[in-house]
Amino acid sequence: MMIAVLIVHGLLAVTLLGAITHQCLSALRAKPARTLSFVDRYTSVNQRVFTWAVVMLYGTTTLSGAIIYPSYRLNVRVPFEEMSLGWAVGLFELKEHFGGLGLCLLPLYVWLWQPQQTQSHARDRLAITLILAFIVWWDFLVGHVLNNIRGLP
Amino acid sequence: MRLRFSPIIFMLAYCLIYIAALLWDLPAFLYYPLHGQLSWGPAVVKGLGPAMAWYGIMAEAALVAAILAVIVPDRWFANRMQNVLWTVPVAAMLICTFLMRTFFG
């Protein structure tokens, strides 16, 4: 059962990673696309359409992570401690806390991407989106590395 | 009176409460995965195996921040913190990293 949830968690994380990265790169590219290159096509999407997809994916990814977390605590963290892999435990602690802090950014993220805030909070909008992207990438990579060291039984 | 949820106040309050709970080890409850039990407050109950504080920290931060987001007006923060709102979660993440440094020593 936990393996199935872990796989769903990983698939949701990949989808989230794609959505937030696409939105970030598009938001960072200030100039309108002039050519039909892959990069121009990739970054010329409507950035707003990603907002609710990111929120739903972040929420469901965190929820599925919260479901498998007790299994990690018992079956992965304890062996990490026995193997003196304190750094691995530390990386997961950061993943957990960054993920938890990311949740509080979601209402602000939705608010900042509303058309009314386009002019007044441009820097906040880009920065909060980049912070969310950093959290998603960090959590994804740390989860992947730790699962390679010792996966759930 | 019309109640309005402020995402700015929610983010500010959540970050502050989360970091305070982490700093002073004050989760609302602890979860013991070995027995599937909860205990209220930060005190660890012996004999129940490893305790998890993350759920308790998130629950208390979300609950208190949601209440504050409804009752505290956000006009002052929205004006004064325009385009520097992002510094609060960055500071919270840096404090988290500092608090976790013992794992890497």
C-alpha cells in the first residue's frame, strides 16, 4: 500500500515540477517570443493558467507525502541513524520543513497571480513563484536521493 | 461586518508561528507512528516509540494563521511590505536551515 502511495507521490511531484518550472521560466523571460524556436514556444505560454494546477498539485503531493511520512520515520530514518547518516536525516528534515512552509505561500501565490496585482506586486509574484519552484525542486531531488539510499519497504 | 481572508497575513503569521514552534519545540501535538497514537502538547510520552512533531507544528501554524488572516486588517502590511513580502519565507527557510545544522556537523 505504502509503495503505491509513494509512486503516486513521485508522479504528482514530477507533474508539479514540470508545471512550476514552465511557469517560472515563462515569467523570467520578459521579452515576447519572436521566433518559433523550442525555447520561445516553451516560454510564451500564458503564465496564469498554471496557477491553480500548481496549487492543486502542491496540495496533493504534500498530502500523499504526509501519508507515507510515518513509514519513512519508522523504516527509513531509524536505519539512517543506525548507519550514522546524519546528513541524510538532515536533508529530509529540510525537505519536510520547506514543504510545510511552502503550503502557506499558496494563498499568497494565487492572490499575486490575479490580474489586479499585475502592476503593484510584480517582484513579489516572481519571487514567491521562484521560492515555490526552489522548494519543489529541493524536495524532489532530496526525496529521490534518499529513496535511492534506502527506499520504503 | 464582512470577513475577508488575507493571504498576506496568513503567510506572515504561518511563517512566524512555524519558526517559533520549531525554535522552542512547541508542536500542538505529537504523533507516534509505531502505535498510531496522538498526544497533546510537546511532551514526549515514553514507551510509544519515535514521536513526530511535523503534523502538530503545521496544524497549529495553519489554524492560528487562518484565524489571524480573517481578523487582522492587512492594509498596513500590503502597503509597507509591497514587493518585499518574499523576504519572510526566505528568512524562515534560512532559519530552518540554521536550526538543522546539527545534522550536518
